[in-house]
Amino acid sequence: MAVVSLFLARERPMPRQPDPSLKPAIVAKVTEHLRGTCLEDVSVRSLGRVLGTSAYPIVYHFGSRDGLIDAVVEHLSRHAGRVHLDPDADEQALTRYLVAVFGGLDDPDRFLAARLTFELGAVEPLTGHDRHRCQHRAQIETLAAWCRARGADACTALRAAQAAVLACRGAQWGAVLDGDVTPVEGTLRDVARRLAAEIGAACPADVRDDPAGVVPVASELGVSDR
């Protein structure tokens, strides 16, 4: 009996490999599902039901539920992922960068991407994943490089960049919480202006002559720099 069972196990056909061309359709359908569903109610099995299939295609293509959700976030924020900031660019370019990366929440896709980023990022220390933390650190380094290009030392650049990114994320989170996206762009523009003034780029001459007149990003926006 054991020999027969082993023979049957060897002869049992492997599941057919899912069609890779279906990945975009899977991401699109799950995206629509997530617009009205919180992540705690989402599992591989429930997503399989949404897709009208088993969990196998999800695991095969994305590895896990979180892998699929990350693919959705990448799909929704693909425009922001292509935005870069030249360290030697001016304050206007800095403003455009912050608005492109953290703004645009009046677009339902961008709003959903921000919501999912916070839902996933908040539990990353518990899950062992670091995708969103790495992205957060990369954004800080982008702004720190911009500050260093203007003569800021490494510590000052890092502190100012951290405060600026946290202020931008705070604007996003506030919009996600209360559903009002109107103040976001104004806040992002203010972050850029304050960061430039703090570092000494494109700020008025009287402010440069009076360092006390420069209000750090962290102080102005209520973000601790510790």
C-alpha cells in the first residue's frame, strides 16, 4: 500500500503554472477590492475568492498577501517612483519633488497608495519586512543630499531631511485620517520653503544675515528633531 501511494504521489501532475500575463489583471482587480476593504480583512484566501480562483496564482506570482499588496502600492504610485531630485536643483525643483512624491491625494489611486503605505508600514517591525522603511530612508537620503549640496554638514542635513520627510508624511496621514486632502499641497510647499530657508538656499538676505530668523522645519511644523 505504501509503495502504491508513493507511486501515485509521483505520478500526480503538478499544478499548471499560472499565466504571467495575468499579473496586471490580478493587481488591477485587487486594487479595486482594496478601495473599500481594510487590510485586516484581507487574506490570500479572500483575495482568491475576489479573483475567482484559488490562492495558488497569488502565491506563485507574489509570494504572499503582503507581496501582492506591495505590488498594488507600486502600481498605484508608479508615477512618484519615477520622480527624482537632483541635489543641485533649486528650491522650485525641491517643491515639485515633494508635491510629486507626497501630494496628488485628490487622485483616488494616490490616496489609496498613501493609505496602504501607512497600513503596511505601521506593522513592518512586527512582520520582519522592510520595504516601506527602506523607501522612507531613501526619501530622507534624497533630501539630505540636497541639503549637503548647499553646504550643510552631514548631521544638519540628516536632521533637516528627517524632519521634512516626517512633516510630509504627517500631511499625508492627516488627509487619510480625516479625508480632507485640500491642505496637503500647501503644507508640502511650506515644507520645501522652510527646508530651503533652514539650509540657507534661496532665502532672503535679511534671514541669512540673521540666523535667528530661520525657523527650522521641525520647529515650524511641530516635528521633534530628536
